[in-house]
Amino acid sequence: MTEKKFELTDLSSGKKSLLPVKSGTIGPDVIDIAHIARDHDVFSFDPGFGVTAATESKITYIDGDAGVLLYRGYPVEQLAEKSSFMEVSYLLLDGQLPSRAQLEKFTRDISRHTMINESLLRFFNGFHHNAHPMAMVSAVIASMSAFYHDSMDINNPRHREIFAHRVIAKLPTIAAAAHKHSLGQPFVYPRNDLSYCANLLHMFFAVPCEPYYVDPVAAEALDLLFILHADHEQNASTSTVRLAGSTGANPYAAISAGVSALWGPAHGGANEAVLNMLEQIGSVENIPKYVAMAKDKNSHFRLMGFGHRVYKNFDPRAKIIRAACYKVLEKLGTSNPLFELALRLEEIALKDDYFVERKLYPNVDFYSGVIYSALGIPRSMFTVMFAIARSVGWVAHWQEMIADPAFRIGRPRQLYTGATRRDYAEITKR
Ligand code: SDX
């Protein structure tokens, strides 16, 4: 097959160069522009990285127009129906679905790291009781680098594997500690006889004075949400982890940077913002007013949970979560008027040209909060839930980058439009 090339011509000087084109296994080709500065003295310009492939990766593939999401080639719909969060975690990290023995060993290895250092627990006493859980979680995860700084040789595959297990295992414990601190309740230690999600619910909701039984429906619902949130290609928080990790920084610090990036309402913080928005809308009668505000640039109001940089079709995860809402609410014998409101909002918005023309559909954050609420998880913890699941993707991408001998520190350039060179003026002359 002939090697594909793009020709770049500087029309002002007539200088031409042939740019190599790289093809992936699926998805668009990429034009290798690495030498355009050397050959043409120009940079590429792509604010927000909308069309920039920052790296090669084998982990997750998204087709935004078709609404396709594959984890290591497996459709997320099949994994949501047939797999588990521990099995998907193994798949994302290893690249292959595990055998039964491999899955049992992986699950056991994770359970060996569920406790956190008692000194880390004392960090929570330093936070005010109403500190946002994302602030506590990002701070405590960054502090993990203080505990493992001397045993973190990022070039040692075994160290990288233990790091992966520690992050995945300890995030639920750290999240639960933040939740208990907010409630003023005693911390509940992990139980390794429970599944990953059952243990999380146990740490969140058990109290020392009475037995607590995990509802299997709730554990199953959480496992589904974690599968759907586990990875998503080069999203903002994953790109943050890659950039921070590319400097050789302690990987716990890189993961903490990812947690901070995820917090934004344009990203993972949207799940909390959706419920706040639905509560603000309040009733079906008010939907037209808020849809009009979302279309008015001067209102600075957006429909949270709507739109996506990549998906210009339904986010496949939103479809699965919407269907799960019906089942979970019914099985738990509960209802949520905000779910009904969300369904009507989706129906009205998707009939409006403004949203249809801009291909703005519900994304993963639009319905997830309905299920988190049904499980009794407070709204301020929704993005922490997202971070727990996404920690697997962050670690998988960090490992993929560090294991690549050709990886280099990330260092974007810019288009400078500031002042040209000028000399210092004495204050008496300004
Ligand atoms: C996640 O990247 C990932 O993969 C992220 C994620 C993951 O799994 O990691 O999928 C998780 O972060 C999902 C997104 C959650 N965020 C929200 O729900 C916040 C609300 N949505 C947006 O603010 C917005 O849609 C983004 C941030 C998601 C995408 O922003 P883009 O790609 O920069 O799109 P844009 O702002 O350029 O919007 C294009 C147009 C604009 O109008 P025009 O200038 O063309 O007239 O669509 C409009 C925007 O004003 N628009 C919206 C809108 N989202 C975009 N208008 C009203 N409501 C919205 N939600």
C-alpha cells in the first residue's frame, strides 16, 4: 500500500514539503507535523486541541459521529451488560480480558491495598466539615506521593503495577473518609470480603452502632456506573495526568492533577451541576424558560449534561444510564421527580433546532446523578464517584505513556500576540 502523504505549500515562498500520514487500526488518519517548524518556521494552531492527536494509544476508541465507545476494542454496551468494574479495570490496564484465575488474582491484589496509612486519615481532621469532597480527595491523593515517594521508580514495571493497584484500591477508601468527615461520623475501615462496590457502599453508609447490609441492587448499579466512567480516550483529566506524568513527577501527584481537572463543571463536575440545574428548573413548566436561556449567549447558562467535544451523536453511556435509571429506581422502590424532569428536558431540547443543529445530546453526566441520588450518595460526592472510576483510565494511560521508551515531556507552543521587545523605562519617566 502506497505511503500516504500530505503536501504543505507555503504560497508566499512557494516552499513545499511532504508530511507523513499515520494510520491507526480504526479512526481518522493523522498528519505528522513534527517538522513544520524546521521546514516552514510555523507552528500548528489548535486551541482546545479539537483536532490534535496528542499521542498514540491502544486503550480506548471513540467515534463521536457514530456514538461508538470501545475499551480495548470491546463495545462499552457489551461490557456494561456482561462484565464487572474489576474485569474492565483489568482489561483497560492489561489490554486483554482476564481468565477466571487472572481476575481472581487481580481482585485479590486490589483488596490488599484498600487501607490507607493512618497518618493520611488524620489529614481529614484538618478540613472544615463542609469542605468540598473533591478538594479533600485531590489533596489526600497528592499526599500519597509523600508516603510512596521513595518506593516509586517509574521505570520499574513492578513499581508501576503496585502504584496502579494502590490508586484503584485506595480511592474508594479516601472517598468514604471524605464523606464520613463531612457527616462528622467515624471512619469505617474497608472490608476485603466484600466486592469493590459493595465495600465502597459499606464504607459510606455503615455505622459502628448497628449492622449494615449492602443492597446488591445498589452495588450492581454502582458497578455499572463505574464501568461506564472508567475511561474515555484523551479527555481533559486524562490529558492532564499524561502531561503531569510526562515530567517524571510522582504518579500520585499526576493522578491528583487529574482529579483537579475532572472537578470542573465543563468536565466531570457536570454530574453535580446537572442535579443543581434540574433543581433550579424545578418543574416541567419552567423548561422552556431555561432552554431559552441556554440558547442565549448573554445568559451564560448552559444545559449541564448536554453537549460533548467528541460525541455529535448520543453519548452511548448516557443511553445505558438512562435505561438503568428506570430499573434501579424500580428495584429500589424509589422515584425521583428530577429524573422525570430530565427526561422531559431531553425530549424538549432534542426537538429544538439550536440543539439539533449543534448536535448537542445528553452526555454521560446527564443521568448519572439520578442513580447516585437513588443510592443515597450526596450530590457533592458525584464527581468523586466519577474520579474513582476514571482512576483506572488515568492509571492505564499513565502506564502506557511511561512504558513507551519514546515518550517525551509534553511541551505545547503558542501564538504570541503580546508586546514586541521594548526597553525598561524608569519610573520617573512613565
Ligand atoms: C465529560 O472529553 C470527554 O470525553 C469528557 C467526558 C469523559 O468521559 O471524560 O465525556 C466527560 O466531561 C462530559 C461533558 C460534561 N460537561 C457538560 O455537560 C457541561 C455542558 N456542556 C458544555 O459546556 C460543552 O458542551 C462541552 C464543554 C461538553 C463541550 O464544549 P465544546 O466542545 O468546546 O463545545 P462548544 O462550547 O464550542 O459548543 C459548541 C456550540 C456553542 O454554540 P455556538 O458558539 O456554536 O453558537 O454549542 C453550544 C455552545 O454555546 N453549547 C451549548 C452547550 N454545549 C455547547 N449550549 C447550551 N448548552 C450546552 N450544554
